[in-house]
Amino acid sequence: MYLEKSSLDVLEEQLYKCGFTSYNMKRNLRYPSANKTMSTVDLVVFADEKVQDLTTSFISAFYAIEDREKVLERAKSLATPIVFLLGSNEVEIIQYGRKETSEKVSYALLEHYFSENRLNYSKKELSTLKNSTEFQPVLLFAIDATKELLTSTFEHILTREKSRLGKASVNEITKVAIHILAACVIEDKLWEQKSSNVLELIKKCQNQFPHYFKGCLSSDKRIEIAKNVYDAIRLNLNFESVSHEVLGYFYEYVILDPKVRNNLGIHWTDEELADKIVNTLPIEKHLA
């Protein structure tokens, strides 16, 4: 049974009273989950209004319309120390950190619950829970799940294009794919308005970061590769909740790991490109 949207509205109202704003919250966020899949959270609350990823996720809320354990497994990949399961008549509140606790509160008493526990929802207290030794296995699980989905999806994209165009095109496929990937990351991290196609996306990126994206679609062949890569990324991935550290790992893995390069047939070495992506991808400075 699908629940009324007001369930989230009631919860958001109480979170506002705890000091969070609409800029801290996102509804219907897609994020990498376990088993190399994407999941959607109905509401997630971040510590920061700009840097919003696994390192800053504090609270998540899911409509309880499926098996409880399945929901909690999906929630684990978002690494929030507080999880709200929104039922039809009551809310289950699960807290991870120093110890795992669970309690159920009716919607009628939710305001009273927050009044009694407001200090527990302060950014300082939630940060303490997030960084506690006991919570680190959950955070590491979420990071590993994200890494696994990113790398497996990108490897699949490269392998598919390699099969389509042949081994002789592997280096060109990889160069185009890495630029399209970077463009998707930038869009997800910096811009609310999403592009409708890859040509629109690259034009936006070239306007803001002309040196980095110059000439990346310089032929019809590259445009065709870019379209296929873009469609696959947008179907399978979203980078809004992916931390800069995980992105750094991912790019180092794809570009610099000898075993991966050999398996994918990548033989070119572009240290300047690798350095730019891993260390100076223009995201974090625009979030500051």
C-alpha cells in the first residue's frame, strides 16, 4: 500500500525544528547500493548544504512498503546513522552508532518524540554517531558497495563498446568514456538542471571548463561512443551521493591500475589526464 506524501512532510517539519533546512534534504535520491544495483531513498538529510555524499549523510527515511530487512539493507548503503521507516500509522526509528536501537512512534506523538530527543538530532551529536568506531563498518560497507557498482558498470561499458568497434578503438573509447564520466559527475554534483542528451551536457561543461573538455567529441565516431556511454551511465549510475574520495579511488582504479588496464586492453598512458581527474576534477572547489 502506498502512503500519502504527508508522511514525509510531517517528518521534514520536525527536522526543520532540529536546525536542518531544505538545502540539507533531498527527496527521491538515487544512490549506489549493494549487489551492484541502484536504490532510491525517499528522503535523506545531509550535514552540509553543499557537500552531500556518504561522508555527510545523517538521516534517511523510507516508506515501509516492502520487507523491513530489505529496506534496512538498502539503507545501509547510504550510511546514515539514523533511519526512519514510515508506516501507515507509526514510524520506526533505527539508530546505529554506539549501539543499535529501535523504537516505534505514532505520527500523533512524533512532535513529542522530537521535543524529548532534539539534542540527539543536533549536527554535533549526529556527527559523533557517524564517526564512532561502532559505525565505521556500516560506512565502509556503503563505500565498498559504491566502488563495486562504479567499477563494474564502467568495465561493462568499455567492454561493450570494445566488442562493437574492435580492439583498435579501445584507447579512443576509453578517453571518450572518461570525459563523459567526468561530465556526468560534474552535472550530478554541481547542477540541479540535468541535460537531456550528451551533446547538451558536453556543451555545458565546455562553457564552464573549456580546457578540460576541449576536443573530446572531435569526430562522428567519438560522438557515437559518447552517446552510448552517456546513455549507459545515466541508466545505471548517479553520482550525487558519491564522495570525492570514492571518485578518486575509482579513477585511479580505471586509469592507473595495471591489471585493470591490461584486462580492458588499455595501453595508452596519459598521466596528465589521470592527474587532472584524480586530483583536480573541478567539483570540490565549486562546492566550497
